[in-house]
Amino acid sequence: MHANLKISVVIPCYNEEDGVRQVMGRMPGAVDEVVVVDNNCTDRTAEVARSLGAVVVGERTPGYGAAYKAGLKAATGDVVATLDGDGTYPPEEIPRLVDALLRNRWDFLSASRFPLADERAMGFTNRLGNSVLTVAAAVLFFKPIRDSQSGMWVFRRSALDRMRLTSDGMAFSEEIKLEALLRGLRFGEDHIPYGVRVGEVKLQKWKDGWQNLAFLVRKRFGRV
């Protein structure tokens, strides 16, 4: 519990055995529930997460968004925080971000990675791609977001009932922020230190980048 609220953390995973072990080890005591989504893992991710106290949910439909939909459905907290299973996002920051959410009376907080605290955490092409997608979101929707691709969010569980989330892929990250803004939820951003990932890189940066850009265009014109 934190500020008399039950805190759930949702972590989508595809073969993050080493990363999820580190992330679970860094989880603050204020967190009441950790939901790890096994998105067709072929390693020991689920076994490791379960042994460290997580609730493990299986999701056979491949994709970042599909995993998140399953995990968010399973989360029971008053406030939900999200992380990747690779150690890049800081679980230690969750209590501070919850405080920021409450202090500012926001419904949805997106954790911004920029400016990077560690330049090694993200290569130049990834930074460029993030900038392009963030600018595209602002131009298409007239909604300024500092980091449209961030995968760490803290939000009131009740906010989900007002969102229409369609993406099963990486575009889910930008979609959930846009839905929060488009549905009139109180939205804010706060900076976090973003770290170097543990384990193998799963992101297909060119393919995922183009798909995310195409999704923004389709969503803007009501095609999703």
C-alpha cells in the first residue's frame, strides 16, 4: 500500500528470464501486486517471476499490446504502474511517481525518459525514431507529449474504463497515452532515469517504427 492505495505493477515479458529477476529484486515494498505476462516465453521467465512472488498471466496472442491487455485485465490495484521486463525502467521510482500522480490530481502519468540519464541506454537511431514519432503524435493530434514511446506509466485503474485500446503491437504505448488525452483524462509527465537493458534486444526498430507511425495516421483518421 502507498497513500492508502493498492499498487499493482504490470510487466509484459517475452523471454526476459534474467531481466525479470532483476526487476523483481528492485521492486519497492509499496507495491502490493506484480502481474507478469508470459507472452509465449520459451525460457524460464514465468517460473522465475512466480518464484519471486508475481502473479503470472499467459497470453498466446503475440505482441506488446496483447500482453498489456491481458496484464491490465488481471491487475486489481487502485493504481497501476507498468514496466518492461528488461530492467530499463526503474521500479524504485514507483512510489515517487504515485505521489506525483496524486499531488497533481492526474489520472494518468507517463514517465519521460528524456533527457537520458545514461547515454548508453539508447542508441542514436532509437533516439531519432522516438523524436520522429513524438513529433508526429503532436502534429496529428495537437497533443504535446514529451515521450510518446515510453513504456512506464502510472495511472488510476478507473481510467482504463474510459479508453478504447486497439493495438496488439508496439503502438499500444503511444495509443494508451493518446487515449488518455483524447478522452479528457488529466494527463501529466514526469522524468525518470532510463537504464541499459538486461539481455537480448527484442525491438525491431525500423519495422516497429514504421508500424507505429502508420498506426498514428490510421488512428488520427478513425481507421482503427
